[in-house]
Amino acid sequence: MIIGRERELETLRSAYADEYSQFVVVYGRRRVGKTFLVREAFNYKFTFQHTGIANAPKNVQLEEWKKSLQKNGLNVKDTPRNWFDAFSLLDDLIRKSRAKRKVIFIDELPWMDTQGSNFVSALEHFWNAYASARKDVLLIVCGSATSWIVDKVVHNHGGLHNRLNHKINLKQFTLHECELYAKSRNLAMQHRQLLECYMALGGVPFYWSLLKKEKSLPQNIDDILFSEDGELNEEFDALYSSLFKKPETYITVITTLGKKRIGMTREKIIVESGLSDNGKLSTVLKDLEHCGFIRKYNQIGKTSKLAIYQLVDFYTLFYFKFILENKRHDPNFWSKSIGSSLYSNWCGLAFERVCLAHVNQIKQALSIGGVSTSEYSWFVRKNEEQPGAQIDLLLDRNDDTINICEMKYVAAGNYALNAEEEQKILNRRERFIQETKTTKAVQLTLVTTYGLTKNPHADVFHNVVVSDSLFL
């Protein structure tokens, strides 16, 4: 059973029902559910289905292509010599098919583009000369190597330029979708456990599929991530290698950003990482942003040159905070870390990232879903007279109001604001107004797990959003 993905399913069904041939690309990070989505949408019935092979040379790729043609009903004896011949044989299969709509599904497309293979040129020729010349073909291509898909297909400047009919960038599940998935698998987790699981694994469906209903969340996390034979024990290297053909520079950037909670400017990344300031770095940053590992945000009132890049991928953050810290390879490292300062610091950071991934839900909780809003982060360095200040989420609204969101994770009970923290928040608000010279009303919004304790300091907040609202 497929959970969520209503918009994506509607896109695929609309493409199937169109009177002309359609070209659809589905892309997204490893294990986000791309293949499952396409197969479920068409009930596993295709005129032709093929999956590329990781790290295989052209001759092996072409041999497997021949086998896929045979499995789908084409009587072919010889392995095609090149990709032009391979796609010509696919055209033969399409012509012989009696299906009203010929659904062609080519998965892991980037793996088929080996060096010197002319694969992309052959794909372009197939679509322009064969498929688009008919009215009954639905071509769906898919791949985890998002940077390749975006560069070679989505932003193609050759024969596929402006030829795509639909592109589906499959995102991670939201908290709401994770809750639906957990219920479908009878996982006995309430919002508190679902939230913490999301903070560790993000919304990657495959990761959630590894959870065992008979085990507690800490037991599951230990089993999946810290045990010697855990399914995600070596996920970090596999993740970045699957997405990027030369992952070393990407990992360098990710590792650099992992050291700074608020993020870094491009200039700071260069200084900290030792990488060169060139077009390759621009490509790496853009690819990481496309894949959802980092976010790029402009600081309100500042130029785009001072934009900040921030690590936001939940699994990667968890990897840096815990998996790398497990020096002794303790299979129960997570269970033993709960309640520690390491755990508490991670909770605050990960909860902030959950909030940043659910801004629309925060806006709905504030009843401003219909108000045009821009999202920013903001910080200012300390000077001789004042300390530095940082705000992770600002909602700059067109109704002459700005919400400064303070995000506070509390494992149990309400958040209790004390005098010292109240003064810090008020100072932050005042510094923001001074530095930006905004004339808008500036409201203080608390986003927290359960609620706000009523005490003499609580009235500093104009509104409170609880984590239950993030599940809507």
C-alpha cells in the first residue's frame, strides 16, 4: 500500500491519460521511494521495464538491456552494439505491443551513462525520433543520482531541451505521512516517539520500513544504526556514492557544514574546507541543495552573496553527532546516550531542523497559511558593545508582521521560560529590529513539543505552536 504521494500519483495518472506521448522524470535521494511510487502507480504492469546496473561497463549494461527486452516479449538474439541500436530495439518492442498505452519505465538511468557510451545522445534520439512521434508512449525515467538527472535530463540543453512534460522531485515524508506509515505497519508509537524517530531518520520511507513493531524506538535505532549487521551501519558512504559519481568533494562540504550549527557562507566554506573557489564548488553546492542535504537561505536585508548554506539532512546530522562518536562500536550506543549532554544538544538541533522542514504546518497553526510569506534566517556577529544574535526561522509576512520563531525541544512536559532566557529573547528581538530597521510588527513565536508553562515570563510570547501541529 502506498502512503501519501497524492500529488505525485496524480501527475503520473494525468500523464497516462494524456492524448499525446509524455516524458516524465522522477528523481530524489536514495531510498526515498521512487521505484515503489512508479510501480504502484501502474500496478507493476509495463510495456518495458529496465534497471541500470551500478558500476557496470557499457557491454554489461547493453547485455542486461537485451535481457529486459526478452523478458518483455521481444525476440532478440544479439546484444545491441551501442545505445542507438538498443533504443531502436525498444522501438521495435513498442511497435509490436498491443497495449493502448505503452508505459516504458527505465530505472537508475544515470548508471547506464558510462564513459564514452553516448547514452544521453541515444536517449535524446529515441524520444525525438520514435516516442514523441507517436501518441501512445509514456516514458518514465528515474534515478537516485540527482545531480546527473538534473544536469543531463531536467536542464538538458541538447536534444531533450524543453522536451520533458513532467518532473517529479520526490521528497522525504512529512511527519504526517510518517504517522500514517507507522500506523499501517502497526508501530506502537505516539507523537513523541514519531518526532524523535524523524529527528534521527528523517522522512526516508526505506529507513522507516526497517523498524520492528515488537521493539522500542531505542532498540530499533540501536539495531538499525549501531549493531554490527545493522541495515544502515554503512549507509553514509553508500548514500553519497549513490548520488554522486565522485562523492569526495560533496562529503568534504557536508563535513565542513556539519561543524557549524547556523551554517556558513560560501566564502567560509572555502576557508574551512580548503576547497577552491571555482565552478565545481558551485555545482557541488547546487547538487547538495537539489538533493535536500543542505538549504541555502538569504539573510533578511542582506545581499545574496552573503547567503548561508546549512546542513539539514536528518540522517547525516545523526551520523555526525552519534555514529562517528561511537568510537568503541558499542551496539547499544544510542540507548546509553539518551539523557546525556550529547543527546540533549542533538535534540535541540534536530528539532530545529524538523521545524524548518514543516514551515507550512507552522504557518497553518498560526492561521497565516493564506498570507504571502517569505522565510529567512538571520544572525549578526558580536561587536564591542553587544553580543552576537541568531534567529533560525523568521516568517516575513505581507500583512506587515514578522514572526521570530524560537524553537525549543522538551522531552517531557511544557517549556518553562526563565528570567535569563526571557532577557536573551527580548535582546535578540531588539537587536533584530535595530539591525534590519524593520517597521513591521515583530511577534515572538514559540515552537515547542508540548506547550508553555504559565509563569511571569511566559507573556513574552505572542503565540505558541506545539509539535502536534507539525503532524497536520
